[in-house]
Amino acid sequence: MKAFRPERARLVHEMRATVRLALPLIAAQLAAIGSNVIDAVLAGHVSAHVLGAVAVGASIWSLAIVSGIGMMMAVPPSVAQLDGAGRRHEVGAVFRQALWLALGMGVLLWFAVRHAAPLIDLIGVTPSLRHDVQRFLLAISWGAPALTCYFALRGLSEGLSLTRPSMYFSLAGLVLLVPLGYVLMFGKLGIPPQGAHGCGVATAIVLWLEMLSFAVYVICRRHYRGLGLFDHFEWPDLRRIGALVQVGLPMAVSLLAEAGLFVATALIIATLGEDVIASHQVAVNIASLFFMIPLGLAMAITVRVGNAVGRGDERGVRYAGLCGIGLTLVTQLFSATLMLCLPYFIAVLYTHDPRVITLAAQLIMLAGLFQFSDGIQVAANGALRGLKDTRVPMAITLFAYWGIGMPVGWWLAFHRGMGARGMWIGLIAGLSVAAVMLFTRFWRSAWKQRWRPRSHDHAGATGYA
């Protein structure tokens, strides 16, 4: 194995390029979290009942979100590899098929969200909340096709290393959601109060406006000219769509495995009492907020690695992946320090209940412990996506989260009497195993694999042996 001897100039260039791509993506992810906060704050000011309905409905909707986003994550590496290979004229064909995939996925999610009654029963939602939860889901389901098409547009733009539009439209949607949600939920301007249903309607409208605005931006901006994105109508090509699904479906399953682990953990902890679930919610909120930073970096790493693969640049793949992972560790050092040194200060920002503060501080410290493993696993996964390596990472995440994390957490929580802390230690175990295995996978691929341009693959992206 060749020794990795970074040249200082190239190392600095790679780090700057990754940061430049990542900052808008981090802002876009924080805006997405902000929309959840806005929904919760507005719902909480309407009534506790509406807050409960929105919280349950949002949990179910989040599963649809990660499914759609995961599938459309096939677009950035496909476009990035073409861009890196100097085959930009083929991007339009890939994008048109990605739009067909997005429409199909959006309709599927629309149907699934509208028929989520079995999942509501499985969760054990209080009968008094069921009606409003279903009304929320019926309303927000209309935003599913817009969501998937929006992420197809984002994938196109990000694959071309144009990440600022993702930030612009995510922040614009966040700003628009505040007045629209307020009017619909509280009943202003002559509109009757809509409660949880109004929250779903507002979110669906914002999703459509974001998608349509992004589409107009892509059509009008010079950066996308010459790609032939909308030169002509093109019927679905099952071979190209199938190639995108081969990359995107494992990523959707991986995201569902991780999201499902946290949802299942919350449901299990909910059986331990109101104070315990409140403490868990505080810690999860903080962990989710800080997770947006490595997630944005991981998206940038995907693009940088994909570009290097497209160029057939073996050293470039290593630089892009390892520099990105190194930057992620720096950000995780910051978040871990805050969580480990100021857990009580953070908990007090959320509540004044002494019992909740005490347990939440303990869980926040545990969250601080898994910052490094969480950062490594998401960054390494991002690098592997740039290689279009998604099937093995899917198997790794399923094993780590559900074969290690959940059993360890359950055993510690109930057989060792550790309660919520046991479940969180299980999360640490699962994320740590995922981090080691995913990083090892990328490390081996970066040195053992050779990237030699083939002619064409069915997705229209560069294939490498």
C-alpha cells in the first residue's frame, strides 16, 4: 500500500474546496431543522393537543422524507462524475430520468403517507390525537412530489459543485413558513383556525414553492446552460432509471435504518415515563442540530470524490475523502467539547424541571461521546457515495444499527436497569461500529480500486473498474 504523502498546496486546495461547497449545504440542513422547530413552536402556542398531533405526524412524515432524500442521493455523484469526466453534455439526459424517478417516488410517498393508519396503530397514538394526526398527514402528503423533485434539482446543482442555491431556497422556505403557518394554524385573514391540518398545508405549500422557484432558477441561470436539461421531452428510460435506483435505493434503506433506530429508541424510552422522554427529546434535539454540520460536509465530500472519480484521479479520490473526514473530525471536536463541558447549561435552555435537567445533562454527555463516531460514519458514507458504492454501506449500517446498537441498548436499558442511558449507550455502540466499518471500506477502496474510464453506463455517468 502506497504511503499517503499529502502535498501541502494540494491539501490546502482540497480543504478550501470542500469547505466552500459544505458551508451552503450546512446552512441548508440547519434551515431544514429550523422548519421543524417552527412547526413545533407554532403548534405549541396553539395548544398541547395540536403540538402532540404535529409531533406524531412529523415523526411519520420524517420517514417519508428520508426515503425520498435517500433515493435522490443518487443524483449528485452521477452528475459529479460526469462533470469531472468532462461529459457535461450527458448531464441533461441523466437529470430528465432523475425527474421521472422523483415523480414516481413522490407519488409513492404521497400514497404511503395518506395510508399510514397501520403505522399510527403500531406507534400506539392516543385515540384523542388520531384524527388530527391523520389530517396533518393528509395535508402534508401533497408536498411529497414537490419534495422529491426539489431534491432532484438540488442533486443536479450540488453535483455541479453549485451548492449556494440549496442554501438560498432552504432559507427562503424557512422564512415563508413562519407567516404562512401562523395564518393557517391560528386562523387569520378570514381563514378559520386549522391547527395541525394547517401546519401540514403550510409545509406542503412551501415545498411546492421551493421546488418551482428552484426549477425557474435552473432554467434562467447561465451556470446550467449548455447542459440540455429541458431541450426536449424524454419518456422514462427504464435502464437509466434502474441504474439510478441501484445507487439510490441502498442509500434510502441506510437512512431509514438510522432514522428508524432513533424513532424506535424514542418509542422505547417513552415507556419509561414523561420525565425520561422529555430528557431524551432535549438531548436528541441538540444532537440533531449539531449533526447538520457533518451531514453538510458529507454532501460536499460526495461531490469532491465524484469529481475525482470522473477525472480518473486516484490520488484526488484519497485527498477528497480523507481531507473531508479530517475536517469532519475538527467540527466534531467542537461539538463534543460543548456537550461534555456544558451539559447542564444546555439542558437549562430547554427546561426548568430539575429532574429533566439532571437526566438530560447525562444524555447530552453521552451524545458528546458519540460525536466522533457519528461524524466519521456520515463522512465516510459520503465518500463512498462519491464512488457510487452504496450496497455494502447499506449492509454495514443495517448490521451496526440493528444488529449491534438496538440489542445492546435494549439489554442495558432493561436487563441492566440503566433506562434511557442504556439505550443511548446502545446508540454509541451502533454508531461506533458503523464508523469503523465504513471508514475501513473507504480506506481500502481508495487504495486498492482503480478508476479507469469506461465508455458509458446506463445512468449516463462514468463507470470505473
